[in-house]
Amino acid sequence: MKTSAHSVPTRDKPPRGGWVPIGLAIPATVLLILLYVIPIICLVSLSFTDYELGALEIRWIGWNNFARITQDAVFLRSIRNTLLYVALVIPTSVLLGLVIALLIHSRRATRSLYEVVYFLPVTSTLIAMATVWQFLLHPKLGPVNQLLLQLGFSSQAFITDPGWIIPTLAMIGAWQMVGFNMILFLAGLSNIPRELYDAAAVDGANGWLDRFTRITWPQLGPTTLFVVITTCISAFKVFDTVATLTQGRGESEVLLYAIYLEGFQYFKMGYASALTLVFLAFILVCAVWQLRHWDRKVHYA
């Protein structure tokens, strides 16, 4: 059949998927609801009760658990210790990860070796490594204190002295996170176009400091933002080293360990649920603030 000169050809409409896309999304949606939505609903509900693990009756007590938090000296101390831990871990692990990535990025023959060496702490079991650190930092037998004595300093009780516990735990936490941050920074460095460095050299930026401040650091903005947020979340979740090395002794309680004690040692599940909501609020506020504050300063290529 001939078409007139004034007729406009019509495009075939794409076939509708019908229920197929919905059916494909149902398993992931159900899994999301089972693993995240329902537990959060249960957590919020329990936080307003006096439920104890194994109890047959649950009594609704409203905001009493949250009012108790403001008077709980142990939990308030755990907040302070956690914030100090996070404040020490984030700059240390991020800065060391960036420095190591810059040092090994240009290597060819030995780059893979360095990547494996620095990434090993990430893959190792932290509880097992905490036992190794316990030996290394032993006040009498540990190599660290033996080295201090050889250098003319006095030995330190890194794991029992309240003044040293949180910095020591932060050092171990940063040691574990450096390798992961290094890998992320290496990925960011690999995505920087070489042409930018060539153009900067033509403009007179020949020194490594000029290249870093004018090209490398601005181009690493998105990577740095991601590294800082993930490091912050990981630092807030510190638990293994405290449970293995100190068990909360010497005023070394942190948020997750305080929640663990209330829920699984004292069986106060209602109060532990309220503490967990406060813990999640800390992580959420910290991540959102970092994203809103630093995202404006990040250069996206």
C-alpha cells in the first residue's frame, strides 16, 4: 500500500513489559523488607518497652529508655570514647592511605607486592590480629615496650592505662583501614587523565607539590569524600578490638560494646534497642553532615 506524500511515518511502540519487571524485582524487594525494614520496625518498637531477653511479658514504657540514656554514665562515657576514637582514626587512616597510594602508584614491578602487603590487614580476622597486638604491646614482654626501653623511654601499659587505651585502639583501627583506603585512592589516581599533568607542565607546574595541589588533590575529591564517609562508618562500628583486648576495662567502653553488654550480658533488650537507635542516629548524622558539607567542595570531572 502506497503512502501519501503528506503522511507521517509512525514509530512502533515498544512492547510493554507487563508484570515481568515487577516479578524480577519482587525477590530483591522481599529480601530488603526481611533484612532491613522489619528488623528496624522491631527495633523501634522494642525501644519503647521494658523487654528482657527470655521474658514472657512486655510492658510499654514510652520514652523512659531514652530518658535513662541521659543519666547512664557508662553510655555517656562510651559516646565520648567513640567520638575520640573516630576523631583519631579518620585523619590517620585517610592520610596514610593517600600517602601510601601516592608512593606506590607510579611503581611498576613492585606495585602488586606493596598492594598485597598493605591490604593484608583488611583481609585478616581482627580478633586474631588483636591477640597479636596484645602480645606486641605487652608492658613487659612486648617488642614495642622493649624498643622504648632501648631508646631510653619508660615502658607503657598501652592496653590497661586509661590514658593510652583509646589512642591504642585507634592506632590498631587505623592500621586495619589503611590498606582499604589505599586501594580506593589508587583507583582514584588511575582515573586522573594524564593530559592534565602534561598541560600543567606546559604551564610551569613541574614540581610534585604543584602537581599535587593543582591537579591530583582536586581530582581526588570524590574519592576522598567516599573514603572519609566509609572510614567514619567503620570507625563508629569498632567492637572486636575492645571485646578482645580490654572487655571494657579501664574506661574503654565504646558504643557497640555498651549495646552488646546491655543486650546480651544484662539481657535488657528494650534498653539495648534504644541505645542502638542512638547509635544509628550518630552514624546517620555524621554521614549526612559530611556529605552536605564536603560535597560542595568536591570537584567532579
